[in-house]
Amino acid sequence: MQKILEAMKDAEERAWEALSGYKFWMFGYHAARWVNYNRLLDKPLQNPFRELVMVARRKVDGVNVDS
């Protein structure tokens, strides 16, 4: 289980680094890695990308995310 948690930490760090560098394809790859590792845990952790997904959903729904 420790190896899974280490892999999840690596995946999360690389996902955020990719996103901060406008490397959207790589963000998706590493975020998907995190999600797949999370599925291996007996008690899944909260997704660190949830807030980002919520911003995207509000944007799709036409809600101004800046206010």
C-alpha cells in the first residue's frame, strides 16, 4: 500500500506541474494515474483535482467562476 501512496503522490505532483506549464495532455495523463491508483485503495482518498473539476463544471454551465 505504501508504494501505491508514493505513486499517487508522484502522479499528483506531476499533474499539477503539467497543468501549470499548460501541458494539458500530460495533466490528464497524470491525473488519470492518480485516479486509477486511488481505485486500488481499500478506503479511497479525496480527489485532489475535485475543485478544478467543479470550476470546469460551473464554466460549462455558464456560471461566472470569477465572482
